Amino acid sequence: MYAIVEIAGQQFKVAKDQKVYVHRLQEDEGKKVTFDQVLLIGDGSDITIGAPAIDGAAVEAAVVKHLKGDKVIVFKKKRRKGYRKKNGHRQYVTELVIESIIAKGAKKASAKEQSKEAVPVKKAEEKESAKVTKKQPAGKAATKTAAPKETKKEAVKKAPATPKPEPTQEVSENLITRAEHRLESKEIEMNVDKLLHNIGTATKAEADDLKAINGIGPAYEKKLNEVGIYTYEQISKLKAADKEELSAIDGITREKIEAEEWVKQAKELLKKK
């Protein structure tokens, strides 16, 4: 038996006891995970296709370990310009072992079967309503006291106020992986995981105006946002190692950060907030 399942945005053809390498998952090593986006199941000559996924079908797997993939070298050169740039990248991946493929509930009930089940329910409801009308004595209409009509404003006042949903904060791991994907598209090698663990994570909703710091213009602000740096507090926590990591960004160097005193300026702006 085999299955085609969607894991972390990718489709894989898997079978029992097979090892699969996928984009890094949040689950810890040794834990079990279940994937319910099963698109196809094949068992010999029997093939079941979902629309798009098969109801009730699932693939169970165990997380073996988290690791990095093979290094990929990205080399750029512009002839007659003296421009050369070499970057390396290793993708974060998770090793999984497929434990079982569950195909229960793959077949949906046909429309005829569903209509047959619905008919007896309707007949039972009609019988109950007939019994109620028979019990009421003939010639005596039920007297109802006319309730005063409520205006729309009164109805709105009486209605219980629905609590506003609290904004869900993004998990720091998700913020780190998003920053890593942005850097991959720019072909920049940087240990974002280590950097953001040192200075903390922030969302776009919490962003400060980084252009208030002398030496940071719109272009540098955009580059810092791509790395995951949005606030004065994050810049105020930059250490020597963090400044070296930021040197991977074109135009930003450790000397520039220290000469223009980004950390000192960020601390002063934090006090004014």
C-alpha cells in the first residue's frame, strides 16, 4: 500500500517504514505526527482518489530528528564589473519514518443512501406534530398575549455583546522560519535562528519607525524587516556576534552599526516611547 500525502506544503509518495525528508516541522524529536491531507491511496489494483483529500484517511509518522540538508553554493558574477559574490545555504529539514497508512472512511456515502436516511427522520417529525394538534380541543383557539414589538435599538441593547476575538500572537518559530525563507529568496546566508533568539522576535504589527535611527533609510529598514527586525528593542540588544551576522546583508557592516551608534540611538528612542 502506498499513499500520496501533503506534508509542509509538499506532496510525497510514501509507504510504510519509508524515510522521508520534509521542510522542518515544529514537533520535537521522538514525537508522532498525523497528516490527514491524503490525496491518493493505492493498494494493488485498487486506487482511491480524494476530492481533493480523502475523508477519514491519514498517514501516521514519527519524527526521527531535525537536521540540515546538503550545502548549496550560490555564486554570482558580473563580468567587467569586478563583482563576485559567493553564498552557501543549508535547508532546515526534518527526518520522518512512516509508521502506518490509514484508509478508513475513504468511501463517501452516496446521495441515494443519504436521502434514504433523511426520509424516516422527516416522517417521525410529521407524526409528532400531528399528535400535538390532535390533543388541542377543537373550537378553542389558543389565546396568546400580544408581546409589545421591540425596536431595533432595544433589540441591539438587549443582545449580549459578542466578545472580540483576541489577536493571536505568532509563534516565534514561525517568525524565524519566515525570515529564513525570505533570505533564501534573496540568496543571503545568515543564521537567523541564532540572531532572533539573541535579540527576540517581533511581528509586523509591532513595527517601529526604524528610519528614526540615523544611518537607517527606507532601503535598510526594508532589509532589516526581511530578516525579522522590526523594533527599537531588537536593535538595542545587538551584540558583536549579531552585528557580524547582519554583515551578510549588502551595505550593512559591523563598522557601520558601531560608527553610527544604532544600539545607543535605539535605547534612547525606547525611553521616549
